[in-house]
Amino acid sequence: MPEQRDYFQEVYEVVRLVPKGRVTTYGSIARYLSLRAGARMVGWAMNGSHSHPDVPAHRVVNSVGVLTGKHFFGGPTIMQQLLEDEGVKVEDDRVVDFKTRLWDPSTELGL
DNA sequence: GCCGTGACGAAAT
DNA sequence: TATTTCGCCACGG
């Protein structure tokens, strides 16, 4: 059983804190956890989120609100439907009103 | 230990 | 605004 690095777990924990109907970004998580690795490693960490049922990876998008990881949900429309089911409108693979929907841990958790 | 890859980000064009 | 270029660094081969 390959145990991922500790920061993998930390990333999952932060993602679980994302409220329903909100989204966050890889970069925000990386900055909140002070990951030198950068935003890319957050995405890499999400790659192992399939083993973590309580990790709403569909609420994690890139800096411009694009659903870059939608293809990893077993289909090109799964992620979008999950978001819309939570009240997050998605159009052209982008979160509508992304700037308002953004949930930044460093801000919402009161850094 | 080097090399290619990647669910990213920011700046330049 | 879309595309390109570069920087970032962990992981697998």
C-alpha cells in the first residue's frame, strides 16, 4: 500500500473544507499549505484523491476557473454536472462568476 | 542520477 | 481573450 506524502493528506483535508456551491484553486491550496512544490503538486495530489471518497475534487479548478481535471472523473461532463448540482453554473468548461464562487482558504479561514 | 511528464501560475505576445 | 513561453518541483522509468 503506497502511502502518499503527508502534504497529500493535507491537500485532501483542505479540499474537504470547501463549502458546497463554492470552488477553490490549486494555487490557493498550495499557498495556504506553503507548498514549495507549487500548484502542480496539488494537482498531482488530487490524482490520488480517487482513494479518498470524501474529497470533492470537482470543487477544485485552476486559476481562471477552468475545469481542467474534468477528464479524470470518468467522463468529460461528470465534473460539470457535479458542480451544477451544487448550484455552481458551468459554461464552456469554466465556472460562471468564478471570482465570486472562489473559496480561498487563506481568506475564508482567516489567515 | 538524468529525463520526460503534468488536474498549475504568471507574464509575455 | 487566446496562445505561447517559462518556472516551479515531485514522481516514474
